[in-house]
Amino acid sequence: MHTELTQTLHELDGPALGLKDDIDDLVGVSEGLPPLFAVLESLAGAGAAASDGGRRQMLSDHLVAETRHISEGAFDLASRLIEMRSQQQRRLRIATLVANASLAALLSGLVAVVMLRVLRPMRRLQDTARRIEAGELQTRSAYLARDEFGSLSQSFDAMIQALQDRQAALEATRRDLRTVLDAVPSMIGYWDRNLDNRVANQAYHTWFGVDPGTLPGRNMRDLLGPALFEANRPFIEAALRGETQTFERSIPRPDGQGLRHSLAHYLPDHQGDEVKGFYVIVHDVTELKEGRLQLAAALRENEALLVAIQNYAIFSEMAPDGRFITVNDNVCQLTGFSREELLGQTYAVHQPQLGSGDFDSEIWPALRAGRAWQGEISGVAKNDSVYWSYAVMVPVKAADGSIRKYVSISTDITAQKRLAQEVQRSNERFELAASAAGIGVWDYDVVAGTLVWDDQMYALYGRHPSGGLEPYTLWSDSVHPEDRASSQKALQDAIDGHAEFESLFRIVRPGGEVRQLKAMARVVRDTDGRPLRMIGVNSDVTERLVTEAALRANESLLRRVGHMALVGGWRIDIKAGQLYWSEQTRAIHEVPADVEPTLDTAITFYAPESRPLITDAVNRAIASGQGWDLELRLITYTGRSVWVRAMGEVELDAHGEPAQLVGAFQDITERRRTDDLLRAAIAAAEAASAAKSSFLANMSHEIRTPLNAVFGLTHLLQRTPLGTEQVHYVQNILLSGKSLLGIVNDVLDLSKIEAGEMALERTTFSLRDVSSSLQAVFEEHARNKGLALAVTPDATLPDALLGDPTRLRQILVNLLGNAIKFTEHGQVALSIQALAAPVGQCRLRFEVQDTGVGIAADMLPTLFAPFSQADASTTRRFGGTGLGLSITKHLVELMSGQMGVHSTPGQGSCFWVELPFELGDAAELASATQVSIDGPRLQGVRVLLVDDSDINLQVAGRLLELEGALVQPARDGAEAVRWVEQRADFDIVLMDVQMPVMDGLEATRRIRALPERARLPIVALTAGNTDSEHRRARDAGMQDILSKPIDPELLVQGVRRVIGRAPVGPVVAQVASDSQGWPQIEGIDAEDSRRRLAGDVKLLRSMLQRMLALCEECLGVPATTPEQRQAMAALMHKLKGSAATLGAKAIAALAGQVEVACRQDQTEAVAPLLHRLAEATEQVRAASADWLRAPVEPLLTEAGAPPLDPQRLAELVRALQDANLSGLDLFENLAPLLRPLFDALTFQRLRGHVENLEFDQAVSILCGGTGGLDLVVPTEAK
């Protein structure tokens, strides 16, 4: 085609001939350029229209065909350019040349078509095409004619503009592509068939240290180096054959620091059937490779570890619910269970326990929370043996985070645990033994020259580890200067191997104390015999050395003492059959020096009656190891009879067999003689004591009868016309009688105490009642002497106590009576305070302080002895037997208490008593105030009442008859026996014990001897309250005992209990209650006051009025001077107690604060407190005003009748007027009924007058305080 085109051009006109060379050039560069299809088509059409000749037409067709051919080749090349963006820049230039060539060809065709008219435009277009070829896309065609060439020029310019836009877009794409390629860490490049680089990204710099801009055109061998190139050659050749390659390679780092592991891809560049080159993509897989290597190594290690675990560890797996799903043989071996027995079971199958803590509460919560757990576990194997393991348990999670299973790996530490326990026990034993023995342990490093002490070493040397000095320095400095050289030499000799280290030396402690220490040590050496260390002990042997010296002295002393005390020793070697006697033993047996006793001859010294005893003792000792201590009679060598104390014991050998007998003889001949005399004296003393006890027991019964007559007749004598001198004599008789009665009571009490026959009562009583009664009893006596009397129990004390109120009252009466007796002026005070005591108990301290004569210090030790007073002048001045304090002290000790005294002569004394009590039941105490007024509770009961006292018969008989009983009196035991023999209808016998003719014990025994009356109930009535009397009564056959004086309620209950009738509760009188009930008064705790006052409303009314009056008195006292403040403090103390008893807690608290302020002289605090006290007082006064003004209704029982029989009250008044001592018992029986008729203080005064035999004053109170009762008193008694 090229030849034909050339030939055609030669035939054209001249202007067209100049295009030949241009066409040749354009044809040469146009091969492979992209077509400009639309432009060439339009140009070809335009060229055909402009041709007017056939030859031009043929040329035009020829040119169009050729141009189409060229354009198709260019289009194909352009398409490949688009696909190969990595070669855009180079192919862009080719595209430009193609465009230029196409334009040139087009212009040449146009020139050929339009002949000479187009030559100049063609030249100009040719010039433009050359500039475009040179890359000057801004070039514009200079031909501006409005003809075909003008249109062509415009189209040419449009094409140039499109090429410019395309070039800009391609340049932007190229930059973006380069940015992306350079950002990729993998190497990306393109290599042609000659292995020359055409494209390379920035990663080549990272991998090979070369600038990617210098790589294009560089050969691969040059880049990789010979070795790496040869290694890659097989993959290169395969890629050039069109085969995709992927392989791993390790490339040296450009800095020479190790290798970079890579994964390479060779991607062939197929162009038709030909491979033009290949793309290279290389990834850095160094981390992946190293991780893979590490993973492979870890897998290998894990596999080895798993094998080891399976073979050597205790391995198990558990499901999430804790059941075994895998166990290895070691689990089965440890637990003793088979795999089948374990699978599907939980850990509980072998009862696991933690080293500390609980398995279920510690392990499972941790595992279920996704945490691993490790620790010691003990379990019980199938054979019940205990094993120990150290376990690590780990939860294994699934991909979703849930727990898939638990893995447990354990090691058997049973042996180690047992060894550790044994070591620990051994160490503990050693430490305990060392500590108990006072042994210190030390460790000396010979090489380093350092010494280590344990705590006991520091204790031995009197030092402390924190003292700052090294132990070796402490040791060297502590050793006594005289022993230092020898001790250091002994130490060095042991280190040098010359001798074992054992040293005795003295040390000086920091305080100067010298102690004796013994040291022993062992040297530890290496294989060459060089000393490495010394381990030793120190012990304090000071006491041992002293003891050894003392023993040596004692041995010498014993020899001397044995001679003086007639004590000798002996020893028998059982196996050898040898006997040894000490010198003193030979002397006891009076054996001559030339006579050697043997076993056969030794037994002959015992008296015939003693030989079986000693033979049996020796045999028993050999058989059982039990020693003997006997008193036996011997016949000496000279034939004299002596008594010895023979003692012996057996000693065993190492095999536990008896080896020898050792013992002693003591000559006790004189002691036996003395014992015989002593036994005779004791028998005589016991007989005398029994006689005294019998005498006192009889006197306690008999002495009151004549005294009763003395008092009664003297009282009657007072009512007859008497002269002045006679009145004086009668008064002296009464006073003397009272003194005699007091002495008799004291003597009887002392006798009971000394005989151990004093029995204590245990009942619930009111401490407030006791203190109130003391105030009432002694108040008038103290007032008559001009003394102030203060009884001040702490208001916070418990009221209900459990104990013996009678003996407590006796103790305090003695102390208060003595205080008033020995005080001429001033005051006597009784204070009661609580001391610390266990729960449910209280311990009270009673202090009686007086301002009397006092007691000299040298007289205090004998103050509590019987029949003893401070001095003889005391007896002459004040009188008395000296028994009161002795009895008081014995009573205090009997009640488990303590007693003491502080006294200053001329200033006064303070006697104190501390007594323990149990807390009583307040409800029981309150019920004790309830009064029995029920009707007959012994209706129809036939009673044989036996007593030698007409008064007792009258009183007891009357009490029984009032309860409906049918009473038959008898005055002695013989009469009682006759009545029982004559009548068989008695339901019960109430028998006095001590009576003339026949006592109650003998009468009971005789009644029991009657077959038909052997089961007749018999109850003892006795004034004797001793254990021995009670025991004798029961031994005689009496079923129960009632003490005198008779308590009516106890009498009724006792009778009903013995005859088998259930107790009947009495109708209860409301004690001191009125129609208003218990008031609710603001400022007073109603419940507290009710409890403290035992529900006594009348007492509440009286005390409230007294408290308000006391408040007024306190508030009216000035408090400006110290003396006035002390006086106010005393008043406030009294007010505090009264208010606390009433439950007026605010007033009590304020009174206490004022008292403290006054006693501490806090002047500024007194006025505000008094103001507050006045407000609190006014509040209570206003709240109680209406209640206090309300009238009190007469006291009635529930049935509406008076609670006290006027006839019985009249009997009491008559007895008191007649000075009949039966009034004492009658008063005690009626006391519960009398108490509601008086306020508490008046009743206590009444009780005091009765107990002090001040009968006229008692009658005055009774007659003045029972106006509501119709007293029927015989005229002659009035």
C-alpha cells in the first residue's frame, strides 16, 4: 500500500509531491497509534466531496483506506494504553505522535484533494503537528480560512483541546496511582521480557534501599544480586512462560540487620499469545513468619507439655456444670476411683477441702467468673485416706466468650505435705522444748565471721535484736572478763578440730546480773575438712548449779536431819536380792554394827500383825508399780516394840521391769503416843461440845418462857398503884429484861454459828423496806441522844433482791446500834452503794459512819473476837457482852461477804460490809405485798396440835380454826401418842420437837410404830433452825418442817401440801390502792414508780407530798457561801434519792447536778440549775394537784369487807399491853394486813417498837392508825 501511495503521489501536481517525505515519516511513526475514528471519517467525507477528478477520487479513497488502516492500528494501541496505566506517560507521547501523524496524513490527503489550494494550509498544519509531536499541546492552527481547511483547523483545535484535557486527567490519575502505590508497604513493580524495570513503588526503597525513580530501566539481576537472582530464576522463567508464581523468600535487610521474610507473586503480562513481561507484588511477612515460627515452636512445646502433663501430672477437664469429662490415669491413681466412677461426677465425689476456706464458696465462684484459681486442696480417696494436691484450675472460653470447660492440672503433694507437717510438728516440738528449757540456738559462719542468734539467745543475754550490736560483739562483751579467754580458746579449739565445743562460762547482763551459761556446738566442715560453720545452743544453768550445790548441802543436811528426826532410808535390789539399810534405819531397828540384815531377816522385825500388811504392799508394788505408806509396829533387835512409818516405791529399768525398791522408815513411836492422847482429848471436847449444843438448844427453848413471864408480870405491875420508888424498880426490871433477852439471843446465835448450825433464808425481799425499817427503828433512839441519823441508799439500786433479809437486818441493826451507842454528839449515817457484779447479781457495800469515840489502832485486830470490846472501860461505860461484832462478822462471812473497819480515836469509826445478792423478781416482790383474806382453806381438817407452850397452842390453834380446821391440843409427846391411839380420825399431827415428858422425835417414832397409823402425816414445829435439827426430825419420821414463829400463810400451805390438798390461792386485797387507781402524773414515770412502791398508792401520795415539800425547802436555801453550798448539797442528795424512788427522773437528775455543782464549788452553775429545778418541781406540783386533793376511799378487799379482823387486832393490842412475848409472833402474822393501814415510815416505826419491846409506843401507833377499824379491847386491858 505504501508503494502504491507513493506512486500515486508522483503522478500528482507539484504541490502534492512535497508531501511524499512527510507521508513517509508519518507512516513510519503511525504504526500502532490509536485511531481518531470520528475525525478521520468526517475528514474522509470532506475530502471526497472536494475532489472533482477521478484520479483524485482514487487517491482520496486510497488515502482514506490507508488512514483507516493506520487509525485502526492507533485505536488498538490506545486501547492497550488504557489497560496498561503503568506506561501512561510513555504511551501518551506516542499517542501525541500518532495524532500528529494522523493530522499530517489528513492534511496530506486534503492537499492532494484540493491540489495547490491546500498546500499552504497543509504546510501550516504540518508545522502545528510537529509542535504537537514535541508536546506543545497549547499550539493552535494558524489557518483561519472559512473553507474546508478552516473547518479542519477548528476540528484540529478541538482535538488538541480534548488531548490537553485527556493529558491533564491522565496526569492526575498517574499522581493518584503513584501515591497509592507508594503508600502500599508491599513492593509493586513491572519487569519486561528483558527483565528491565518499567515501574517500581516506594517500597523498593524500604526493601533494597534504592530510589524508585532510578529503577526504571534497571535490570533485575543488578537489583537482586547474583545469589538472590539465581534463587528466583525458576520463578522468573515460569512467569515469562505465562505461569503465575507465588513463593516465599527471605531477603537481607539493607542495613544488614537480619532478614526480611517475604511472600512474592509474579503475575505474567499477557498481550495476545505473547508475554510482554510480568508484574511483581512482594508482601513483608516477617512478623507473620516469625509468629508462625514461634507458634510452631509453641505448638511443639505445648505438645511436649501436654504429653508430659498426661504422663506425669494429674489432669482433668470439667464441663461448665462442674462434672468431669476427662480424667487421666493419675487422677484415678490419686483418688482410688476408676475413670468410670469419676466421669460424670463432680469434685464432691472425693470431698475436697481447701487449705483454707471453702471449696464451693471460693473455687467455683472464681472459675464461673472466668478467673483462674490455684491453691492447695485436700481430698478423701476411695479408701478414706487423705491426700493433698496443688491445683491450677483455668476456665476455657468459647469464641462467644462463654465458658466451654474447666481444665485442672494438679500435682500430688501428699508426701511433701505430710513431711512439712511432720517438720512443722518437729520444729514446734523443738521450739516448745527449747523455749520451755530456756535453750537458745546460734549459728556461727566461720568463713564470714558472722553470728546469728534466735530470740531465746537474746533473752538469755538480756539483750534485744534492735540494740544495734552484732551478736558476736554482744557475746564477747557479755562474757565475764574472767571467763572470756577460756571461752574464746574453747571456741577456737573446736574450730581447729582439737576438741568438741562444750563450755561453761559466766555472763554479765546489762543490769549487772551474773548468770551461768552452758554452751555446746558442732562444727560443720567441707569435704576437705575446712570449718564452714558452727551450730550450737546455750542454756542458762544458773539455777541448776545453785540447785546442785543446794542438793549437796541438802544431802549433808538430810543425813543430819534423818538422825535427828529418826528417819532412815533403805533400798532393795530385786534382781540381786540385796538389801541396803542407812545408818538411821539400822538405829531404828537397833541392829548392832556387826550384824548385816538380809531380806529374810528384815521381815522378822515386823510384828506378827504387821507382816501380812507389808508383804501385801511390797507384792502389790512390784506387780502394779503402786507405792505404799503404812504405819506398822516393829520388834527391834533388842526386843523393844516401836511404831514406824514405812514408805516405799518401786523403780523400773529401761524395759519397764521392776529393778529395785526404795523407801524410808520413820520412828513415830512418840507421835503415836501423842495421837492417842489427842484422840482422847478430842473425844472429850466433842462430848463437851455436844453437851453445850444440847444445853443451848434446850435453853433456846426454855429461856423465853420465864422471860415471857417476867415481861408480862412487870408490865401488869406497872398498871397497879405504885410509889415513885416502885415505878423506878419496875422500869429497871424491864430494862434488865430487855438486856437479858438481847444477851440470850446473841449467845444462841454465836452458838449456832460456831456449831455450823446457822441456816440462811433465801427469799425475795425489798432493799427499800430494809433501809426504811432501819430508819424507823433507830430514828427516835438517835433523836433522844441528840444525834442526826441518815439512811441514804443510792436511788439507782435495785429494790428486789434474793437473800436473807432477816440476817441482813440483824447485821445492820448491830452496826447502827453500836454506832449510836458509842456516839455522844454529831451524826450516824448508813450509806448503801452498788459495786461491780456479774450479770444477774449485785454486790452492795453498806457503810455505817459515826462521829463517836473511835477505836485505837492496836485494838482493831481483836475487835471481832467473841466477848471482846475495845477495852475494859468500854464495858464499864457502855455495857454489852462483846458478841455483837463477832456475830456480825460471822454472819457476813456466812453470806459470802466481807467486813472491815476504819477508825480514828476521838473522831469516829466507819464499819463497812460488802455482801453479794442475786437480783430478785420484782413481780414476786410485788405479789408478796398482797394479803390473803380468803375464807376457810382447811375446812374440816382434823389437826392434832402438840406443843408444851400454852401460848403457842393458843396462837396456832386459833390460826388453824380460822381456816376451818378442827384442832385437838396436846401438851407433850406422850399425850399426843395417847390421842393417836384413841382416835383414828386425825388428818395431820403438828408436833413440837422439844417438849417435857416426851419430845416430839420420840413421839413420832412411837406413832410410826403403830401399824394402823404408820402413814399418818406428821409435821415438825420447831424454833430450831439448824440443819442437824431438821435432819433429826426427818430421821424420826416427820414428813415436813415448819419453823417458828409460825407464818399463817406458810402454815396453811404446809398443811394442805402434806395432806394432799392442792393449794388454794387467797383472795387478794388491793394494797394501799384507792378508787383513782395508779395516777398518771406528768413528770413522773408511772411504771417505774409503781414498781418501786410495789403498787402502794397511799405510799405514793405520802411520798409525793414529802418530795414537793423537800423541793420547796431546797429551793429556799441560800447558796452564797461554801458552807451554805455544802448544806444544799446534802439536801439535794436527799431530794435526788426521793425523786428517783418516785420516778420523778427530771427532778432527780437536776438535783444530782446541783449536788455536784455545790460540792465542786461551781458557783456560776448553781443558779441556772436551781431555776430549771424550780420549773420541773412546778410542773409536777401542777400535774398532781387535783389528784392530791381528791379524797381517799376506805380500803376494801375485792369482796368489799375490811381486810383485817378487828378481833385479831384486838388480840395483838391486848398481848402488847400485857407485855406478852406472844405479841411478837402475832405481830409478824398480822404484819401483811397491818402494812396497808400506815404509810411506810409509820409502819417501820411500829415494827421497830415491837422488835425493841417498846410495847406502849406500839399500842399507841396501832390505836391511832386504825381508826377505820372497830377495835374490841377488853376493858380490863385498857
